[in-house]
Amino acid sequence: MIIKAPINLELTQASGQTSQPPWRKVEDTFSDVVFVKDKPVIFNVKQSDDCLDFNFTGDISKKEAISKLKYIYDLDFDLNKFYSYLYDHEELKDMPKFCNGLRLFLAKDKFECIISSICSANNSIKRWTKSVIDIKEKWGD
């Protein structure tokens, strides 16, 4: 399914906003397990121009999956209106040039976010990302 929204998926995933590692990337698709109403669901998302090509595998409805994806990437936030605000202020007008399509990337799993935050203390993004991946491999998702 296609969801139209201005987004730079690569920039958003790599931003380190949530203290969670970015989703696994294989070729041009980002994938991860997301819990929706306590059910594990595999989300697969890739960028197609200003759209997200999204599919999922799990025991939830299409409506629930779309709602969760919109929540994670804050897709209901009007980026174009925000950019208009920035362009109207001289001191802020250059921001959209270097962060165009960056979306607020919300934590998909609060427990993992807490553990990731602990791992990130005094570490680079690369080191804490590896730490969390190692923990998941050892103890499971």
C-alpha cells in the first residue's frame, strides 16, 4: 500500500532521535518488528518519491497497521505548513534545505527505547546501535 506524505525515510531512520537503532535496511527497504495491540507485526517500508510503500505481516487489520505507521513517523504532522513557517523567518529559512523530509521518529517500543538510552550514555550512535543489536541477538526481540 502507498501512503503519500513528504518524508526522507533514510534521513529519518538514521537521525538517532529515539535512542533506538534504525530499522534493518535490506536494499531500499527498512524492516522491523512492531508491536500493535501487543501483537508482533513485521513492518516493511521503502521510499518512493514523496510516498511510503508499506506492507506488513501479522494478525492485525490494514487500518491498525496504517495507524501505527502514521504514529511512528508522525505522518499526520503537516511538514509543508511547518516549512512555510520557517521560510517566513529569516533566521530559520535555511533549515528545510539540510533537513528536508526529516520526520519525528517516535519510539516503536518504549522498553527498548529505555534500554537503548542507557546504552547510548557516553557512546556514539554507532556504538550504542551495535550494543542494542547485540542485546537483541543474545536475548531476542
